[in-house]
Amino acid sequence: CGLRSQITIPVTAGDYMVVVDGYSAGFLAYTVDITYAATLPTPDLAVTDMWYDGEAVWAEVSNLGDLSASSQSAHWFLNGVDVGYIYTPTLAPAAVDTIGLTGLVYGNVGAGEFTVSVELDFYDYMTELDEENNVGTIVVTIAEPDYVPAYNVYRDGAVIASDVAPIDFSFHGGYTDMDMTNGEEHCYTVTQILPDSSESVESNVACATPWGPVFGDFPFAEDFEALTIGGPLPAGWFVEELGTTDGPNWEIGDSVYFSLNSANYWHVQDHTIFAAIDDDGQGSGVYGDEILWTP
């Protein structure tokens, strides 16, 4: 009898000479099995650096894999809100590119501390060596500017509003004048309060004459529920050519048909609204023509 032994030696790619030396004078038999495990080339997009230059956040995108990484959608987040996306370029192994989120200034987002993140391969279309390095995050602090303008509003040469604050971070002003007279022209100018608290020269003049709708009582009070198609309508109303697109059976008035037919949502149940629909019947599945008059 003899003893059988087995040994496993890890190897890498290359040429090897295998020698088995037996100490028995008897028959020597041996088997050599060489197994090679291969890993397919795989891309790996990664955020390897991020920085803020005062106007934009930039992200360095690297391909750490050993296969080209195709162009993929990268999404930007501002305080957790998806604010935009960009497609990364196709990167060969070890290649690097830079993508950015611009417009991070007081005029667009105001002052404060903002968390800016980017996620590469957002829809996870690529199989990568590392799926955890696709996200990069940086915290950006934007200070309020030393000077924020304010405005004075003049109507017909008199101040009607002072120190009006901007309506957005881009310093646009806004004011609504509610104390006006219909049919009377008013002329407006605006000045700006400067950094030294002085007042700028007046802007150009803008003039306008306000007007408003005139309301009156409708001279007729009619119940349209009782009308029939083809009959006279009061106050100059007329019956349009309704046609028979889907059939001749027109339903008229404030009926159960309308209250149950969700397609006629404009009909108010138990109100004096006249409505008509040309349909082959409730629930028929056939579209029809609808006409609505109100008293």
C-alpha cells in the first residue's frame, strides 16, 4: 500500500515546471491539475475629488477599472434635491475628466450652507468593479454679500414705497400698486439705495392707465333644465348644429345620466346648468359630442 497526498499551490500567469519525486521503489503515479480563474475586464467610474471655486462645484471623474467606461448619466443634488444631470464622457482605463454644477452663487441660491452631491451611473446601467464609489459629496458655504440693494418707488413724482427689498437673490425688485383709479393715468419711476445709503438717479418713466371690468346684472333668469333641443332659447341664445356623430339620442338637462357620467365632470348636480351630450348611452364606451351653456 501507499500514501496519497494533495497539495494546492496558488500560481499566477506564466510557465512552470512541476517535479514530483517519489521515495518509494514501487510504481509511481501522479496527476497534476492546473486551474486558472479569470476575471473579465470591468469599468469602474469613481468620484476621486471635488472642489468649489466660488461659482461652481467640480467633480473629478476617474475610470479605475480595466475596461472603458461608457458615457452615463450623472445626477447633481443640492441639499438632497435632484437639480440637474450631465453625461460623463467615455473614459478609457485610468482616464480622468471633470464635470461641474455651475451657478452656485448668492444670486441663484442665496446664503447658507449647501450639501452638493453627484452620483455617477445614476441609473446603474453599468456593472462596475466597485459600485460604492459612484457618489461624491461636498459642503459649500455661501455668504451674504456686503451690499444688498433696496429700492424706492415713485408714482407721479411722490414716493409710495421706500426701501423695497429685492424679490429674489439676483436683486430684482418688485412692487404692486393697489391704490389706483380706473381711467386715470399714473407714471412711475424707481431709484436704488446705493452702498453709501444715497439714492440713485431716477429710472426711466413708465406710465399706464388702469382699467377694470364693469359688472352688471344679467337681465334674464332662466331655468335651462326644461329646454328641449330645437326649441327657442331666451336672450338671443341659439341651438348649435349638434349633429349625430354617435347617434340621435341626445340627453338633456340636470339628470341622473350626467351625475353618474364622470366624463361630464363639468356638470354640477342639482344646479340650473344646461348640458347636452350626444352619446349612445351611459357606459356604451363610445365617445360623443358635448355642448354646455350656462344661464
